[in-house]
Amino acid sequence: MIWAYPDVKLITWLAVLFALLYAVYLYRFYRINKKLNVTTHRLILKLLLRISYFVLFLIALAGPSIGTSLKEIKEEGRDIFIAIDLSQSMNATDIGPNRLQRVKFELKNLVKRFAGDRIGLIIFSSEAFIQCPLTFDQNVLQLHLDGLNTGLVPNQGTDISAPLAMALSKFETEESNGIKSKSVILISDGEDFADNFRDITGKLNESGIKVFTLGVGTSQGSTIPRGNGLIFDPKTNQPAITRLEPANMKLIAAQTNGQYFELSDEVQEINDLIIAIERLEGTVTGSRMIEASANKYFYFLLIGLCLAVIDMILPFKTINL
């Protein structure tokens, strides 16, 4: 016999509590015995009955597993590309400590939730690059996430269509082992200086690839730090202000049957994003049979409950009047 939930500390505390309470109960009868005639052997039977069903409850709580049975485990998988905007505007501090650092923190938790899926990283600004190909290796993904910074890509504006086109190309050319569930998580503040994504979203939709967009930033926006100073707008010669522009992000999500989410200090929809991706039906890539122990707690619980009911409705007479 093995135990599914061997919480020794909890079981010990429950046993001690029962012993203390029952000791108080017995002491009460001892006091009564001084004035009344208590039938000792019936008192002992009552004690044994209560100890019996309490022990059965503790055994059921520990989850006794007796024997084994064969179970079929189906292996499902998804292919997910995470496209991360690394333009200079992602250094803005309208989200603490800044947009990019907050995204990195949230992504580390996100990728852990999809350990059974292949995940790849695309970084982009005016151009897009594969930072990490599709992989199951969580350690490699975490390592690449740690190294993300705005110096990894050219910063001559932002082209949102570039990472979408690259993700589509990789999905079409890379061997996917029969995986049909494919999606893209596009993370950006929404600034797009190319505005030519409409053609690529149509192709993504035709291929059944959903795009989930995550808008990072606030409508109030902030200045963009660079070194010890700020980035200036060459047209006005004033510090440049970057704001979240969700319109294009919402449009991309809508055109690919995806969803739009936001991330800021006030709005934190990263968990909603995770739930939306988890709802995507993964493709069954294989199955295997495993031996699983059979938890038999129910039998101990049922017997214990029967003894408890007997104790309540048919109490032993312990006092002779």
C-alpha cells in the first residue's frame, strides 16, 4: 500500500486533537462515576467505536493506494511564437520599472505555464529576427528572456507586420510534427510606422494562426530614457512622448480571430491571455500507457461514516439510573 497524500504533520495534529478532546470526555465520565453507576465495558465499547472511525478517517485522508491500473495519457502540443517589440519606446517608464522589464518578468511566468508546448521568440523593431526557434527547452527560453534588451535590434521605427510575416514563414517551412494548433503572441506598445500589416493578417487567418496581442503602456505615456538623458523628437526639439496605441493591436487580433489584452500598472490582463491560449485545443501528437496507482480512500471513508452514523443514532447506554 502506498499513500497519495501522506501529510504526516496534519494527521499527527488531528490525532493529538482527538486524543485531547476524548480525554476531556473520559474525565467528564470519571467525575460522573463518583455519583452515578457507569457501566465500564459499555464505555470501553464506545471508546473503541469512536477510535475506529476516527482512524478510518485519517487513513482516507492519507489517500491509500492499493494495486495499479493502466491509463492512457494523450500528449497534446501547440506551437507558439512570442513576438516582442524591442524598439526604444519599450524603455519608457510609464510602467514600473519600465515596459520591457515588466514584459520580461511576466513572460517568464507565462512560458512556465506552457511547458508541454513548443515556444519560439521573435524580436523586432523596424526589422524582425528569430531570437529562439520553436523549442520545448524551458531553460533556453528563460535564458533568452533574461538577455532581451533594446540594443538587440536596429531602432529606426517599428514595423508590426515584420514579426507576423516571420512567424508565418516559420510555421509554413518548419517541421511541426503534425501540430496544427499554432498561434502568435504579439507584444508591443502599438506604435507602427509601417502600417502594412493588413495583408499578412489575412494570410495568418487563412492558415488558422491566431494572433493574441498584448498592449504594453498607458494612454498618458511617458518620456523615453536613453543613457543619462532622454530621446528628443526632432520635429519639435522636445522630449519624445510614447503612448500606448491599441487601435492596430486590436485590429490585428480581430482579423485573426485572436484577442487583445493590456498590461500596465492599472490593467493586468496577462492571466486572461494565458487562459485564452490554454483554451486553444492542442493537437494530439501521441499517446502512451502508464501504470497509475488506484486510490481506495472511498472505502475507508464509507466505513468510517457508517460507524459514525451508528455512534450517533444508536448510542450505547453507559449510565444506569
